[in-house]
Amino acid sequence: MNTAEHVELARELTRLVEARIVDPLEILLDPADGVDGVGDVRARLRVQAEVWAAQLLGPDERLAVMTSARLIAALFPGDGPFDPPDEWWRTAFGRAVARRAGHPGAEAVGFSTAAAMLGITRQGVHDLVKRAKLDRHPSGGVTTASIRARLALPKESRTQGAPHRGTPTQGATCRSTT
């Protein structure tokens, strides 16, 4: 986790919770009594968003998955499974969820969703599947487990085309091509 990623995620979570939960609550509370009913909630939210960002980006995998599940349930309630549009995966929260929990509502996703989750093009996903760096699901698309495994690799490994299976060989060295 780096500081810029943490700050971006905390700010985005603050905006999301304000827009989806706090602002509607403010509308429902009677302003005629002269009391700011959500001022304390907004102050607490700013602190809590920092905690959530640290949990989503921190080393505790279980805590990150549980935090993402709690936030998704609160921010995106619905009767069906969570199925955000592809552009959601490009947000700070979407990227954190993809990396830590995968797609919470699907075992496999289409190539365009996989591309959004990975931050690459559809053609890039096709190439990774063809080179067996992402797993094709038997019913079509790409497995979310292989997307999550790919996202768990360091960025340098992902851009150099490292496979998503297994761990790097101990003692392996990188050669410079320059």
C-alpha cells in the first residue's frame, strides 16, 4: 500500500458514504429544530473512511474481504447479486475490491469486465488467456480467481507477463533489456 493510494481510496469512500447514506439521512431529518443532525456523523465518517482504506489496503486478507463486503452491502443494497458496471472497477474502491475480494457476485466475468478489473484492454485479456496467464471459465469468460491472482502480483511482474500461478523461483534474477 502506498500513501497516494490510501488517500485516494479514503476520499472516495468518504464521498460515496456521504452521497449514498449521509446526505439522504440529512434530507430525512427535520431541519426545523435547528440542530445539525449529521454534523457529528460527517466528522466520524472522515475518520472511519481512513480506517476502511487501511483495512482494504492492509496486510490482513480476511479483514480486507470483510470490509469490502460490509461497504458493498451498505453502499449498494439490492435484492440481486452485486454486479457493478465495468467503469466501477476503475475507481479506487473498485480496484481495492478486485484485488482483495475479486468479484463478490461472480465466479467468472466477461472479457470486458475482466479488462476493467485489471485496468487493461479487452485485447489484453484475450492475450493473457491465450498465454494461460488468466484462466478461461468453462461456461465462458475469465475466472475471477485468476483475475484476483493476477492482481496480487507486483505491478512489475504483471507488466512483464509473469504467470499468475505459483510463486516466483527463489534466487531468480531479472536481466535488464537496456
